Amino acid sequence: MRANRFITGILGVSALLASCASTQPLDPFGSSLKAWPEPPDTQRIALVGEFTRSADLGIRRSMWGRLIDFAAGSRDDAMVRPMAVAASDDNQTIFVADPGAHCVHRFDLVDARYACLSLRGGLSLVSPVGLAVTPDGALFVSDSTLGALYRLEPGAKWLEPFGDPSDLQQPTGLAWDDGERQLIVTDTGAQSIKALDADGKLIREFGQRGGMPGDVNYPTYIWLDSGSELLVTDTLFFRVQRFGEDGTFISTFGQNGDTAGSLPRPKGIATDTYGHIYVVDALFHAMQIFDSEGRLLLSVGTRGPEAGQFWLPNGIHISGDNTIYVADSYNKRVQVFRYVGPEV
């Protein structure tokens, strides 16, 4: 009798969960919540949302997953210390590297699914800090503690090793060059930038620790712009450096300081479709926007937990429609913005 009641109860919960399931694609980022700068100045950046767990994006656990949660207690998929973020160009799949959770969070807004990505056999990452997504949906991940790179094929469940770990010391930032079919890696430990072909073979290395143009001092993140030039945050030289795909030094901007436009601790970097350069600065707790020549256009953020504030932010990603994702590390969230200003 008790068994029948238990089965009846489970079936009832199952039916209720199934009736609540949604098959509609998710669109969590709508109208502007806040914009910068304030009038009468022309607005450039609008905040459109934030998220710290799958539920914030409207993603619900599957029916059977919720049954397991019902029986065993719910699983918390909240971010712990997000360091990097990347998204497909249609914004329908978002990845967040989270060394605090020892995984990469994958949020699929089409199928309304969440996964905490790990290595084959369920082995955890240790310190995932860099991400890059290819146009066909493959994902690259760097783990700075393991000193290794990993690749997730489209539709695959497990991250697989990529490249030879002996070629790397402390890989951090990643950028995928689809034209040349190569992965560009900032190797912070080696004080250099490295290029690997599509099979993971090291094909080029440039940069070294020193004081000359093109030298680097603990480089962190990297971005490939629309002109196939590489932008690198040269963290302990307090600047951004621009290189050609072959490693040729082109230009630099930035300096240490305590005023807007300085770069005392530059981390994530990205560009939008207009060529504006976005640099996340962890010491300023801000996202600074520069023109293509390195002149400051706008600084967004101060330290704090409110909308548009940051606490030790790190990674940034900008998709093709100028949706801007910032990994707000110690606020345990990703904030989402859009560029709404003029083209210049």
C-alpha cells in the first residue's frame, strides 16, 4: 500500500513538472535597465541583465533531474568565482569559466539546459580561466593550474585534452583565429604568446619579458579583432599591446595610474563591431572603453554589488550584435550590457 502511494506521488509530481515545462527559446536580456553616461551626454552602454545561476536565465532542470532533486535535495549551480565568459555569436549558448566551482558552466538557451563541464570520466578541472568559442560551436578551455588546454566538440559531453602540455606553463587567455585555423594562447608563466594549429601543435611563439615594445610582463587575456590583429592585456606593464597575427608588434596604449584611462590592473579585453576597445580593470572595478587609438571614451563601474558595479571583474566577451558579457568575479555573477551609442 505504501509502495503504491509512493509511486502515485512520484507520478503526480512528474505530471506537474511536465506541465510546467517550456519549449520556447529563452530571451533573458531585454530592455535597458540602466545606461551610461547619464544625460545630457550621449549614452553608449546599457545594462540589460545579469545572472549567477541557470534559473536566472529561465533554465529549468529536466523533469527527471527535478525528480532527483525532489528526492535528494536540489543541486546548486550558482557561480562561485567566474573568471572568463564566452558566447556563441547568436548568444544562445553561454560558457562561464569558474575556478571556484572547478568547472565551466554551459547555459544552452535554445534547449533550456545547463551543464557543468568536466573532463572525461567526470574528473574536475582545477582552475579554468580562459575560453574561446569557434564559429562551428567548439569550445577551448585553459586551466592555469593544470597548465593545459582542453577542447569540447559540438554536442560532446566531456572536455578532451588539446595540445601538448609540455608546450605550456600557465595558459590563461584564449582567442580562436578561424581564418588561420589556430588557437592563440597567452602563456602567463612563460611570459609569451603562443599559437597552436587546429591539431594542437605549437607553431609560433612571440613576446618575452623585458622593457622593449613587444615585450610582455605577465600577459593575461587576449582578443582577435575584426582586422585579424591581436590585443593583449600586458598586466604588469599596465598597458594593452597590439600585434599582427605573426607576432609583429604594432602599437600600445595605457599606463599605471589612479585616474580613468589608466590601466593599473588590466584583465579581460574585447572589441565591438565599431572597433571600440573594452578593457576590464580589476583594480578600478570597472570596464573602460577606448577608441581604436587608445583614447578613453567612457568608464563604467565602481566597487560594489549594485547593477553596473563590479568587484574584481576579470573576463569579457562581446558577441556579433555587440552584446557585452563581463565576468564579475567576486560578485559571483556575469553582467550583460549592450553598446547603444554612436559608431565613433
